[in-house]
Amino acid sequence: MTQDLNNEMKSDCPVCGGESTLIVTNKTDNIPYFGNILETAVRCEKCGYQSADNICLDHHDPVRYTLEIGKDKLNTRVAKSQTATVQIPELGLKVEPGAKSQGYVSNVEGILNRFEDAIQRVLLMDNEDPQSVKENALNIMDIIESIKLGEMTTKLIVEDPFGNSIIDDDDAKKEKLTPEEVEKLETGFTIINQDEEPIP
Ligand SMILES: [Zn+2]
């Protein structure tokens, strides 16, 4: 049974200054792997400004999951909360929680795809990066492909100071983070997701 709290109230808009034009909606929801989540959304009836903020209400022990990933682990489920850091240290790849972090449930292949997309975007940007940076990026793309094809393996690490993330695999090593390790992690605790798409 999910106990839903769902309420709506009106406030003044910080963007256009409209009086009581900002509709604030608070909702709790229970999401698999992430537990109870508080979703706060605001939307201005006058200027169309909107933003949403999701906060995990369930906090568990700070945790680190480590898994050697290769072709046989591509379907392993990975749940990454908005406070999680995901990294593949041997490739120098790391995603830390930030202002636009979102939680998602994916699998190892999905995580690799996200890293590849991010590298693609860097390569496509018309920037001043020296050739060595581009060569390094292409090299990492090659290695990711090799992992998918089963030619090599590497370590995937998911760390979450609030324990709302998991690498759901019997071979994954689960450790509790020490307070010192937690301090070094970005928490991304205040999350505001600026949704650029208007509500249809
Ligand atoms: Zn407004």
C-alpha cells in the first residue's frame, strides 16, 4: 500500500511576479528501488515557468557497489538515484550528482550507452580541444565497444551517500562507505530539474 500525499497550493511567481499564479504541487510516490519520493512541481499560469524537484525520503546507509562488467553483465539491473556517483575508474569516466541529476533504473548496457552518448557530444562540439583529447575520447569509445563485445572487462562503481542505489547482481560487491568517503562524494542533495518542455 502506498500512502499518497497529494496537495496543491498557489503562490506568487518568482519569475513574472504574478500574484497567486504559481501552482505548487506536492506529491509522494513510491518508486521501485528508490522508495518514497517527494515530488514538488511548480507551474506558473501566467508566464509558463515551471520546475520540478524530486527528493528521496528514504535514507539508508551510505553504500558502494562494485561489479566487474563485461558482455555477460550487460543486462544486470542498475538503479541510480539522483544522489549517486557512477564511475568506470579504468576509463576515467565519472558522473557525479549535480543540479540536473535524475534517478533512473537501467542496466549495465544502458549505463555504457549513456557514457558513449556523453563522449559523442564532446566530440561533436566544435571546440578548441587539442587533438590528444579527441584521440583519448575515441580510444574510450573503442574500449566501451570491446566491453560490450566481450573482449574485455572493467569495473563499474556506484556510490550513494543515501543508499538509494543498487547494482542488482549476485557478483556485485556491496560495501558500506566510511564517513570520510561520504564526505568526498558530491551529494547533489538539492535537486531542481528545470524541465524545458512545456506541459502539453
Ligand atoms: Zn510567472
